[in-house]
Amino acid sequence: MVGSATAWPLAARAQQRATLPVVGVLNSASPQAYATRMEAFHQGLGELGYSEGRDLTFEYRWAEDHYDRLPSMAADLVQRRVTVLAAITTPCAVAAKAATSTIPIVFEVGGDPRELGLVTTLSRPTENLTGVTLLNRELGPKRLELVRELVPSVRRVAGLLNPSNPNSERLKNDLASAAHTLDLELHAFYASSEEQFGSVFSAIQRLRLGALLIGTDPFFNGRSKQLAALAMENSIPAIYQYRDFTLAGGLASYGASFVEPLKLVGNYVGRVLKGARPADLPVQQSTKIELIVNLKTAKALSLSVPAAVLARADEVIE
């Protein structure tokens, strides 16, 4: 009798877990790289009353920067019949859309979801997709303007892109157009593995390029420290999107908030779990933009940061 009494609560809890909704999370990076942002994701869910283990369970799939794994991972989540699929990063959103037209998908992307073929309109998304878009690609030209402000003498700049990212060619075209307007010469380089970084920086030195603009990409996000260190080793003023890069020694960062978009995604996932249709949830745009400047790095590069830039900065690292 004692054994039966003990087993009953365990069996009941197991049955409860089996009937809880399942959220599939597809991410192109690693759990370590997204730890802080996933906290924001769970916070967004918590605002709708959802807690992992109590109200729902998760199926996580981390591609560890191997974008070619995403189609099979998305297909696996679909096969497991998850209740809703959170596709975090642009490559994941594209893979998720290709995998299912019925399971609700909430995405986070760094470009225009219409250009990516995810939705037809922002106000009335595609039947099973909605989500959050960041001002990432759109801010590429602004980062180029910032390069010109921080390094007034620059005439030839490098742009680093990941060819595996669906946004890379659009970003290159945006940067090329902005460079022409600013009377700058843009040289595009590509890397999708750490082994390629060395040859990229060697080419930048050989061509005597005056600054580096790093294109937004999850693979680069997880290697902010490495890229910042390589920029300093090669005495290259470098600008990226996220604060982590500047904290690690990059000259400056300018882009969308690190955590706000994931909180919005979590909130939308919660609304879908409560019965909302993705088609009735307009695509949101994360509008919080941060400018971070590292004065210590500027001094090491013999650069004088203009007072106007310092006045606009959300944070100055000294």
C-alpha cells in the first residue's frame, strides 16, 4: 500500500507532463551563446503565465552554428508534433517555414520577413507564421556612417559577411550603396568558420583597409570576443551590432537590443498557446537601439572619438 501511494503521485506527474503543450525551440547557435537571451524568452512567456515544467515543456534543437543541420532539425520538431515552434535567427525561420505550413511558428529575424519570403504583409502575416524583426540589416548603412565618424581618414573599408546567412547578399548590396554615397570603397569578405578568420584579416592587412564592419549573423554573435581580439591584434577599427563585441575590445557597436526581441518572441509564443492565430498577430519590430563606444580601444588605435558620438552613446567604456 505504501509503495502504491508513493507511485501514484509520480505517475500522475508523468501523465501531466505528457499532456502539457510542447514548445519547439530551433536555434542556429549554441545554448551558451544564447543564455542571456533565452532568459528574456522565458521572461516573455512568464508574463503570460507560462513556466517550464508546470505549464509546458520544451524541445530544444541547437545547430551549434552548422546551418546545414537546420532543415533536418526543423523536420524533427514537426515530426514530434510540437504545439508551437519558436524559430530564433533568420536561418532558423527559413528552415521552419519550409518544414511546416500547419504548426504555428513564431520567428525572430534580422531582416525584412517579407523579403525573406516568410510573410506577405507585416500587419496580416502568413497563415502559420508571425514574429519579431530586428533593425539589423537596415542599420548596416548607419554603422558605415559611424565608421566614417570614428575614422575620418578612412577611404577603404572591409565588410565581413557569412555566406550561409540568407541576409548576406542583401546586406552586402545595402552596404555597397551606402559606401558609394559616403565616397567609400567597400571590400566584401566571407567567413562561415573560425578557420577562415585568419585569411580574412590577412587580406585586410594586405589591402591596407582602414576599418572593418562586421555583418550581423548568429555565427559572429557567438565569436564576438575572438573577432574583437583579432581586430585589436591587427590594429583594425571594427564595428559590430551587439554590446558584447564592444565589451570584448571592439571599437563600437550599434544595433538592436540584445534581449528585447527574445522577450517579444516569448510573449507571442504565450499568446499562441492561449489560442491566438499567428495570422492575427502582426509582426513586431524591435525598436530599442543601442550605441556603445569603447574609449580604451579608441585610444589604443590612436583615434579621437568626436563629442557628437559620445553624446549619442548609450554607454561609454573607459
